[in-house]
Amino acid sequence: MPATANAVELTIVAALAAAEKKAEEIIALDVSERLVLTDAFLVASGTSERQVSGIVDGIEDALHARGVKAIRKEGVSQGRWVLLDYGDLIVHVQHSEDREFYALERLWRDCPVIELPAEVREAPEDSRDSQD
């Protein structure tokens, strides 16, 4: 069963908010077939701890405006890898160095990509392919 419509909608809202804060390599994955705890992952990166925090703030503000609040937050004080758990959606905002090291896209490469609006995508190619 693919990600719910609610999960996809939240993912797009969060991705647009991340893009507004100049997040890099934004990708959304439908992990519903692999995990029971969530339907979608959104992964984005920033080039500094300050930018990671700004991206997180932007995502939280955008989803809060939709009446959605994170169930759990981790890593906020360090600003290197922040996890925001919204139930149907889990957002990972990572410092670009940590993202390269942990390579979440490779770990979840067999999961379908959730199509994001054109203003979010950096390039028409799937960013996971360039990581191989």
C-alpha cells in the first residue's frame, strides 16, 4: 500500500518549506512498504548548523500553519542531523557532511520516490542515482 494522501501532502508542504530556506538535495521517499511507523521520509541538507536549524524552523512553521505539530524532535540543539517525526512523515534535515556520511538515500534506495513540485527539485534526475 503506497503512502497515504495525507503523508504525501505533508511531505510536499515540508519540501516546499525546506526549499524556501535553500535546503539542498531534497528528496522524498515512500517508505510505507518497508516501515510500519511512517509512510514517508523527507531528506534535506544544509551547509551549516545554522542553515540546518533554519530549514527545520521553516518546516515546523509550514506544517504548524496546517495544524500539524511534530510528535517528536531529535538533534535540534546540535544542528547536524535533526529528525522531526510527524507520524505519517519523518523529516531528516542533515548537515551536508553528515548526509554524505550516512547516505540515507542509499539505505532506502529500493523505496519509490515521491514526486515533488518543480520548485523543490534541483535537477530532473533522481539525486540517489548520482550517489552511486
